[in-house]
Amino acid sequence: MNQKHLWLVGICSIFAACSTSTGKLPAESIRVNQLGYYPLQEKVAVVDSALVEQFTIADATSGKEVLKGKGKSTAVSEWPGKTRTTLDFSEIVTPGKYLLEVNGTSVPFEVKDKVLAPLADAALKAFYYQRTGMPIEEQYAGKWNRPAGHPDNKVMVHPNAASPQRPAGTIISSPKGWYDAGDYNKYIVNSAYSIGLMQSIYELFPDYFARQSVNIPESANTTPDLLDEMYYNLDWMLTMQDPSDGGVYHKLTTPSFEGFIKPIDCKQQRYVVKKSVMATLDFAAAMAQASRLFAPYEEDYPGFSKRAIAAAEKAYLWAKKNPEAYYEQDKLNKEYQPAVTTGAYGDNKADDEFFWAATELYLTTGKAAYREDATTKAPETFQTPGWPSVSALGVFAWLQPGRELNDADRTFAGLLKEKLLTYSEAAISGADTSSFHSPYGNKAKDFFWGCIAEGCANQGISLIYAYLQSGNKDYLANAYRNSDYMLGRNATGYCYVTGFGSKSPMNPHHRLAASDAIEEPIPGFLVGGPNPGQQDKVAYASNYPDESYSDTEPSYASNEIAINWNAALVGLASALDALSGK
Ligand code: 9MR
């Protein structure tokens, strides 16, 4: 920077400082959880200014002041020019509507019971909107109804997936399932992982989900809606298993992404591609877990629990025989036509998938061979879940409260618990004085493609397991802080879920929403969020990692929606709602 620029920056910051200390703050600079706070939850706002000395809280209806407090300045952020102030009004425990006033500017917030329940419901309902191969009807979807798209009853075996029983060009039927994301393809790795994460949370809070009703076609049956929704995709996944050997095709896809057109206008041929070890193991894990969870629901899903475990065992056998069958799209494209350029979900480390699959198979069948594999593939350290890193799902399964374990298994689970608690202790350290008063969101490495789900929400979910294992409420409080971050108390001031909050994404990278001629996006979807990679090359307003977000449709790197991200949203919102009395 040259001298002249330095001088200008100096003058500007003095001017900014003076105008903030004396004049009004823009309302935008006051960041709250835009959905509100539970009565017993810690309540904090963050102001994008270092110069807030005091604040007041008034009852929004009567205008009467109910609290006066002082701001606490937070640690200076990693990025220049960003010093913020934290306002703590946790003393407000009475449900109601309030106004937070800072330097003459007011923003509303709410305190209420069940504050995240509508979000948890909408997050699950989002999967219904993503269903392929059936009409999305008005009685369930309101104005977002649409005719059935992508029947997937004439899917072609791609040359890279050819086998003696199914040569290239063989036509198979592989209907149902969810669209993966903003695109229209169906990917086993991401599907199975998303189901695994949601089924884990279901296993934690079965009573919560038994009471939930989100108005989907199966809501009237006796199975909880969450499981009904999982079934719609599990049923598709079963068709992706090659019956001759148990291997699972990596994905069902068009060669290249479709345009921003309606599902019914899509005409490209769809293919199943090479069977991969990742898809096969993730499939095995989710099916083995589903087999346990669906066992009580034989009436609605006759025979499924048995079918699921048989499919899982067959898949696992295939994976043991093909442990290096990675899906390497670029390599395959050099050998086979047509080239496939859609999402790769490539991953060349299978230990975590073996660990998760062996764990679920052991917990469902009790067979010693699976236990042996699970213990040898156990992770060295705890890592929060994400589609390429699924060991946490295995850890969660071992740590399921109330699971009956023998002594040896209890010892093994104890080791995993230690790893989870070591991770959690490090994660929450410093959160109290950090810029956003949260364990997530204070370091550059927190921001990447899909980080609001796979970084922020999944850290929250991990902390919930740590709380349930240890009883330490700090972990739970920090999980709530991550939900505050996701819902508005963050660097951009966005509540990152469509249809929720006062400032939320209007232009997600979502083909269904973009082609439906309805102004509002389909509600209940978590977008990927700030991503300094900015791979989509759209114009971002800032290059700071936590501000690298663009609410524009072409921004696939920061503003897409995806089933794995919504799985994280279902998990965090449902768990926090279920635990809100604690
Ligand atoms: O979630 C995926 C992210 O971790 C990767 O960095 C990114 C680029 O490979 O792909 C993301 O997944 C996309 C998938 O490949 C295709 N459907 C849309 C997904 C969300 O962007």
C-alpha cells in the first residue's frame, strides 16, 4: 500500500470511529439470532463495532425498558479492521418480543419456547421437495407443487460400469430418491452419508421424532416422518446395488449438469457409473443402521428391515474384496465415453468408511468379524462428520446413550468418548471471548465449500454428543452458539436458511427453485455459506473468508443447497429443540 492510500485509510477509520461513537449504527451491524432464543438459552448479540459502551432492552409492545447492560469487546478477529462488541442479555428469560437498542439503533428479537421447532420441521420437509420421480402435490407443497420429474426407469449402465451381467448400455430402473443439491443427480456417497447423519440424531431422540409431523404423504402412517422420508431415498439406494455381486454404483447422473430448467424439461440420458468402495461402504452403513431403526415399523414397511441388512452385508463383502475401487472421475474420463463431469464425491481414504460400516453392521448383527474390523479401523482422533469423513458417524453409533454393550465394547466406546471429549474441549476453548462468541467462525480454516453445515452445524452436533456423554453443559451451550452463528450472528448478517430470518438467501443455486417462477426460494434449505475458494468466480463483495458469500444464483460455491447440508440442519435444529429444556 502506498503512503497516499495509508493516509486515506487512516482518515476513513477515524471518520468511521467518530460517526459510530456519536451517530447511529446501521441496524445491519447488530447481529442476533434472527429466529430468537429459548428462555433458558444464553442470549448474546454481536455488534460490528468496537465502540459500543452500553445497550438497553425494551419490551417491544409496551416500549418499557427491561434491561440495561454494558458491551464487552471481543478478541480482535484474524482479519484486519474487524473489532466487535458482545452484548449479553441472558438475564431475559421471559418469553416475549423485545427491542435491543444500541447507540440509537434498535433491532427486534424474540424469546420463546420451541423456537427452533419450525426450523427443524422445515429442514426435514426440504427433503420432500427434493424427491424425484413423484409429483410434489399442492396439499403438501403449497405453491411449490410440481409434476413428477426424472422417473429414472430407463437408466443406462455407463461403459465405465460395465460387467459381464450388465454390459455397457444395459437399461436398468432406478427410480425415487432425492436430488442431491442444486443439481438433479443422485449420488450414493452423499445420500448414504446424509441418511446416516439424520438417522443418528433420530436414534438419539426417537420420542421427539415420534411427535413430529411435517405434512408429507406418509404423515398419516404410524412411522415417524423422519424415517418415512429416509425410506424414500433408501428405496432408491437399494436399486443402485448390482444384484450380481453386491457392489454399489457411485452415482446416477447425466454426463454433464443440466441447465436451470424444470425437471420435466430434462431430456439427457442418465447413467449409473462405476461401482466404488466409498459408495458401497456408505451404503452398507446406512442400510445396516436403517435395518435397526425400521425394525419396529414392519407394518408400514414390510420386509424392509431384513432386506436392508441383507443388502448391507452383501455390500460389505464386495467392499472387502475391492478395497481400492475408488471413483476417480478424471482417470475414468480418459478411458470411457461419454465423459462425466458432474459432482465427483471423490475420496481415496476408505478407513473411515470401513469403520462406520463395520460399526453399524456389528451393532445390528452382533457378528464378531464386524467388531474386529471396526476396532482395527477406529479413528485416531475425533473428526466432525462430513461426506468425505464419516468416522464420526461410527463414533456416534458407539456412543448412543442407552446402547447395551458388553464389557469389552464398553471399554472400546470409552476410548472413542475420550477422543470426542478431547476434540470438544479444544473446540470450545476461547469461544467466550471470540469475535462471534462461538466455537465456530473465528478462523480462516472454518470457511470452505459447504462450511455452514459441515463446519458450523456438524461441530454443534458433535458438541451435543459430547454433552450427552459427559453432562458438561458448556458443550451444549456452545452447540447453541453455533446455531446462533448459522442463524444470523455472523460476519455477513445472513440467516443462512431459505425462508427463515429477516435477512436470508433469496437466490440459492437451486435448479428446482430457479425454474419454478415463484419469487421466494423453496423454504427450509441451508446454503453452503462463505467460501474463500470462490470457485464460481462471481463477484463477491468481500474477500474475507467469513464474508466470501454471494446471494446470487450462479454462486454454486457459496449459495448452493445440498442434502448433506440439510441433514446437518435437521440434526442440529432437532437436537437443540429436543434439548431446549435442559
Ligand atoms: O459438498 C461438495 C464439496 O465438499 C466439494 O468441495 C464440491 C466440489 O467438488 O462439491 C460439493 O458437492 C457438490 C456435488 O459435487 C454435486 N452436487 C452439488 C454439491 C454441492 O455443491
